[in-house]
Amino acid sequence: MNKPFSQSSENNKQPILQVIETIFRKPATVWEIGSGTGQHACYFAQKLPHLQWQATDREENLPGINRWIEDAKLDNLATSLALNVSDTQWPCQQIEAIFTANTLHIMHWHEVEAFFSGLAKYLSARASVCIYGPFNYQRSYTSTSNEQFDKWLKARDPESGIRDFSEIEQLANAAGVTIQDDHAMPANNRLLVLLKN
């Protein structure tokens, strides 16, 4: 069976790495929420050998992710775990660092809220969180392509869509997490860096 493949993951992995390698500098276990195909997990684990990388996703996506992980044969990349942000119990006690890419606009709003509730519950003090994807600012799109993408998302699933930065900031603050940086990325995406207070 072929491994799943995402062209956007292939395109954005290098620009993302350039940011997260400055954030995840110390040895830690990074939990990736919504690992998708598994391409990012393999690439970042290979490039950042001082980290343990823990891929997670919904149960139905794990076989594809694990095919990537098995082929990568990396000591710092464990088998992926089932994690749905809405679950009352995540498969962990405490989390030292989190990475997530292109997830918040796919999730329903109650799942976005659940994600931040999980940050409040599981993040250890001074833990870093990196969130990659498109965001709106002051209810406005940052590009025509993002507007078209948002319309496509909502046509597919009315509960999904590009989230507004201010709404994310409110959820973060309520979870005891502060947005430290907001990096402009290629293809009209952003990379938000948050820190657990």
C-alpha cells in the first residue's frame, strides 16, 4: 500500500523547520497534533535529532503515518498515537512541546476550543507551542488565495474555516498560554509561537 502524500507538506517543511529549530532548541518530546500524512514528523525528527518526535492523529490516519515512520527508521520517532483533541483524556501525562500544522481551519470551532483546553491541562510550565497555518486578522483575509481557500473549506464543511487571530489569542490567554511571535510564512501562512505561562 502506498504512503499518503501531501504536496503542501513537502512545500512547507523547510520554511517551517527554519522557525521551529530556533524554538525547540533543548532536548524535549514534541507532540505533533494532527500529523496528517506523517511527512512532517519524519522530516523534523531527522533534522532535529535532539528531539523525540511524537506523531498523533485520529485513529483512521495512523496506518498511513506509521508507513512513513517505519520507512524512516529513526530512533527519535515513535509509532504514532491516536489523539482526538475532543477526547477527555489525551494519551499523555504532560507535554513539553507541541507542534501542529494546518489543523485549526479543518477542526470545528468546538474542537479548536478543545485543543486549547488540552494545552491548559497538559502543557508543562514554559512549554512552547508552534501553530502553522492561515489566519485572518481583524476579520479580514490576508490574500485572495486565502479567501478562495476559506470558501472551499466552508463548501466542504460549513463548520471549518480560517480562524481569526484575535479569537485564537483569546483562547490562548484563557488556557494560560501567551502568543510570543507571529511569523509570516510562504503561501500566505503564519507560524504562531506560544509559551505556557
